[in-house]
Amino acid sequence: MYEDKKNLLLDMIAFSTVDGHLNKKEYEFLFFIANELNIEKGGFNDLVHQELPVLSLKNESRRIQQFYRLALLMHSDAIAQGKEATAIKQIAIRMGLNPEAAKRVLKKIEKSPSTTIPTDVLLRIFKEERS
């Protein structure tokens, strides 16, 4: 489970540093996510300073998939409530995703017995909210 969290955070760090640097707001946002994933500051800073693969999440479907992975991780210990639920919605907005679609996805995850949603359904939700 820790490896999944670490890999997700590495992907998000790579996304944030596509332009070659990490500004203060991006750092704070990523640190917030690291806290939500229970990754300590030292471990987070180690990840930030790793040489990262080139990754572009400018593609909306990639950002949707990253949001979904994060939502699954946050739901892995139980249903995300309170602070976690608010955080994941804010993360969706910061990722440039439609907030209504994000809410629908989170509700579907909560209602699904296995907390999983097929990729085509996930992408369709975001497409429908665009219309």
C-alpha cells in the first residue's frame, strides 16, 4: 500500500514539475497530498528531490485516472469522511477537473461493493459533466 501511495505522489510531483521547477504553491499542494497519504515530511522531501521520469498529465484522461487512483487510496481504509472528503474534492479542482464529475465519481466509489469503477464509466462521467 505504501508503494502505491509513493508512486501516486511521484506521478503528481512529475506532473507539477513538467515546466522544470516546483513553485511554493505546488510544493504546498503536494505536501498536503503527502500528509493525506500519511507520508512524512522527510519521505516527501526525498521524493521531491528524486530524479523523476518525464510525465505529462496535461491530458485530461491522465488527470482523471490520477484523481481516481488518489480517491481509491483515500477510500482504502474505509469511506473517506470529513477532512479526507473535502481534501479529495479540493484536489480534483486543483487538478483542473470538473468538481461535479468528481463528486459523482466519489459517490460511485462509495456505493460500489469493491470501490472500483470501470475506466469507461469513469471517463463517461467526466465527459457528461462537460456537456
